[in-house]
Amino acid sequence: MRLNEEGKTNLKTLEDVQEIFVDTIDDLGVYDLEEGESVTYGTYPNQFTCLYREHEIKDGVERIDQEIAALFYENEEIIQLKLVKLLDANEGDLLDIEMYWFDESGSDTPSSNPHWLTILENMDIFLDEL
């Protein structure tokens, strides 16, 4: 069953520490991962693996949907990200990027997750340095 982002918070609209967290994930190139590919980040390994990727073109817009397994160091909880990239189908120009958070706790945003502070530290994002 594919993740449904309807009614979820687009993480790209968040601010403060959550924005830094989302930007860090963006910088890893997760939007460019093909199905089965992974990227690891941090002093302690945090792994992001593309589980699913599909695209469709409709009304001149190419939509790429990806589901990413996010395995944060020493966190056993299943966390997935849904990524949506919209491109101009003719020119290839980026129109929009969206990211959504899904976890076992039912959190809608990373900061709502009970392991948020540990996840931040393991992603080398330290609040006392901000």
C-alpha cells in the first residue's frame, strides 16, 4: 500500500530547526535516489533508502513520487518519507517539491516524534549550536 499524503503537513513549509532538518535531507540528494538506492549521513549512520519510485505525466506536469525508508541511528521505529517532485514535462524545470513524514507514532512532523532530539543529534544537528 502506497503512502497517502492527503491531509499531511508538507515538511517543506516548516521553519526553524525542522527546516534545517528538512534542508539536510534535501542536501543528501534523496530526491534523486532510484528505487533500491541508499544514502547514509551523519557521524552515526542514518540511512535513507528509496523503496518505491514512479512518475507520471499529466497536463504538462511530470510528477515523481518516492517513498523513502529513514533509518535513524539507534532508533528502531519505522519512519518513512514521501517525496513528491513536480517538473515541467517539456522543459524539465522544477515546479515544486514536497516532503511528508510517516512514523509508527502517528506523528505528522519530525518534531512530533518522541525520538526527535535523538534523531537531530544523530543527524549532526545540535540545538545548542543554533
